[in-house]
Amino acid sequence: MVHKLAPVVLLVLLLTVLTGFASAQTAAPQPFRMLASQANLDIGAAVALQPLLNDPQYVATLIREFNLIVPENALKFAVLSSAPGQYNFSGADYIVDFARANNMKVFGHVLVWHDRIPAWVLNGGYNRDQLLTILRNHITTVVTRYRGKIAYWDVVNEAVNPTGGYRASLWYTTIGADYIETAFRTAHEADPNALLFYNDYSNEGLTAKSDFIYNMVKDLKARGVPIDGVGFHMHQRLDFPPDMAKMRQNIARLEALGLQVRITEMDVQINVSTAPLAERLNQQAKFFGDALSTCLSFSVCTGFTSWGFTDKYTWRSPDTPLMFDSAYQPKPAYFAMNNAFVSYLANLGKVVPEPTVPSLVIQTIGRPVPGQVLTVAFKLYRMAGLYGLETRCQIPPPAVSSGGYTDGDLFTGGNSFVVNGGYNPAEGSWDIAASRLRPNPAISGSGTAFTLRFTLAQATIPVLTCTALAVDAEGRVLPLAVITLSG
Ligand code: XIL
């Protein structure tokens, strides 16, 4: 797809060529999330529970840049269930609640997979009927719990061999190929509004594997099985560049079946090459940028998710396959993705606004003490078109005790407001603050300053993150500021 580039994009590209990626971006780029909302794309990252609980910078970067979360491991069968009929949802619940509190969607990974099957299932010696019952019960239990909260499900993952044909998983060898159909039908019954995906690796191009998957999903569709799309993991390595032309042909044929596609687990290993680091990082950037551009050029490509976002936490460690380095600095891959968004939006004739917050406020202060009154001031610049604002602070559950919950109103008393800390029984977490999103033309303009002041009511706070979200005239939610407090 040929883009007519707006002058501003050409300037960015020129600067990029002349000065290298990093220095071209002296003005803070728009966070992915803001660009993605204008492009109608889910921009996602797989998340791990431990850094979500313990690493404020991880939380701040995630909230600032992404509008979708995939639990990297927390929803896997073996993680959820260690004995027949027993489930521990604490990790998954935390991630799903975190996503909702920060206006992010959730992609549920994964209901049926050959890996991470609990030992009690794997070694249980079950026959076909028994295993079908286990499969159905598992799917019904998990999907029902998150009905209305998880927008997309990865229903069946990695069921096809690299050369085509069904993988000889426990599910296939015991039940037969119809386990796939059963899985989709069961998930749909448990949440008819969730969109259901088949997901696999090395399936984005045109190969024996992607042909097999194409025929499989075509058959499922033809028989009325509720499948909405195909996910491409896109775990990449520099020595195997994906063929974008073939990927486009593959997306087009899936589109013709009435299916969506998504990039679901992208990362790019660079340690497989001995080229100088700068060159490898630029190649990695090209992989990410090309994949995102390709996705953006199809309306049926509804999401782009990477398997993590910081090299600090990646299953490929010690490789550095993601777009933020381990100190949360954006890498060339980040800027390549940014440029892909900007080119796409410019080509559509959409004005790419200046960053709403020139320096997205990320403030970290020391461990707060109970009774302490904290005042956090932040300024919002260039707010044209923004209508409502919500500030919300959340503390992870381990620190909770009981208390009252008070809603604050940001616009009471001019530019400052006071909110009281308290326990929100509905969400099972401590909230300090929140004015509701509502249209408020009074906050348009520039240079508006707000003060958030709250009294702390509990002893230990492992990490507390406040986000300020704005809603614009079209109802899109944009993150404005992230404030983290930690000890
Ligand atoms: C990986 C996780 O990233 C690891 O933390 C875990 O130890 C193993 O699983 N394809 C998938 C993912 O669908 O579930 C895998 O995630 C990576 C490959």
C-alpha cells in the first residue's frame, strides 16, 4: 500500500536518516496508545504478574503506551488449576482488574494448548469422553468468570504442525480434530460477545502450515463454528525475515472468509546475528515497523501485540527482542512503530496531534506513610478537543484494609481538587481518587494545571500508580499522566 506522506512525516523520516532514530525524536513522540486509538487498533503487550506488582516503571510504561493486555502466563490451564475442579484465579483476576482500571482491553491467552496442561490432566489416563468433559468444563469455568471483561479469547493455540497436519497433542490424540470445534462452540456459549481466535506461530506467510490453517478455519466457518479470527504470533529472528507480500496475501484470503487477523505475540531476537549492535537494532526496528504497517493497512487486522514490551522481562532473555530496553528507554523499534502509525494516519488525512502532554508526567516519590497528605500537581498542555478527565490511583490488593470510598470531582473548586483514600468494595482494591469521565468543555485550552491531593490511610504501599485519563469529543480515552509512588 503506497502512502502519500504528509510533510511532517517526510521531515521525521529525513531527520531519521540524517541523525539516526534516537536523536530524531527530540520532541516526545505520541505514546502508542494515543496513535492506536486514532487508528482504531488494539495495541497490546503480554504482561507478567511480578513486575506488575513490584516495578513502578513497568506499570507506568505499560499504562502510557498500551490499550490492551495479554496475561503472559496467568490464564494458562496449569497455572489456574493444580487439581481436578480446583482453580486459583488470583493472578489472572489482578491482571484483568488492572486492565479495566486503566481502560485497557484484555486478550485472554489461552484456553486450549498442548503445553502447560496440568499434570492431573496430562497423566490422568482419561478417555475421549472424559477429556471432552474436562475441556468443556475448563473453558466454561474460565470464560464465564471473565464474561464481559475479556474481549478476545485465544481459544486454540499451536494446534498445527510446521509442515501442516494436526499436532499430536493430548487433545488431538485422545479426542480427535473435533476438540477444536468443541472448544470454539463452548467458549461462544460461555460468552457470546467475546471474539474467538485460533492462534499459532510461523503462520503469517504462505506456507504448508498457513495453508493448512486456512483450510481448517475455512471449514470451521463453513460449518458455522463460532470463530472470529486468526492470530499470528510473529516470534521473529533476524535471520528469518518475514515476507510482507506473502503476509498480505495471507491476510487477504482470511479476510475473504470473513475473519479478522491479529499479530499476537511479536518479538524479534537479535542475538542470532553477529552484525554490529546498531545495525541489528535497526533491522529489529524494520521488522516491527513493517509488521505494524502491514497490519494497519488492513481494517480486518484489529490488533498488534508484542510478547512483553521491555527487554527487562522477556522469555527470550538474555536476548533483547522488544521495543523498550531494560531501562525502559525506547529503542529504534519503538520509533519505527511510531513512524508506522504516523504514516498510516497521515495517509488517511488524519491530523496527528502534537503530544497532549509534552512530558507525560511520571513522578516517583518515596514510600508514603499513613496519615501523610500528598499533593501531586500536574499540568496539562494543548488540551484542544479534550473534554473530560479522570484520575485514578490504585494500590495492589496485598496492601488493602477496610475503609470508606469517596468519589472526588476534579472540577470542584477550580483547578484543584481533594480526594480521600478509601476501600472500594466493588473493585476489591484501595482507590484514592476518582472523578468520573464526563463531558466538560471547560477544560479545553492549554496550560491548565491541576492538583491532586490525598491523605494516605494505610501502612505499607508496595507500589501505587495514579493515572490521569482524558476523554475527547469522540469518546476516546487517552492517558495523560502517570504518577507512581513506591518505597
Ligand atoms: C511463554 C512465556 O512467555 C513463558 O514465560 C513461559 O515460561 C512459557 O510460555 N507461544 C505462546 C506463549 O503461545 O504462551 C508462550 O509464552 C510463548 C510461545
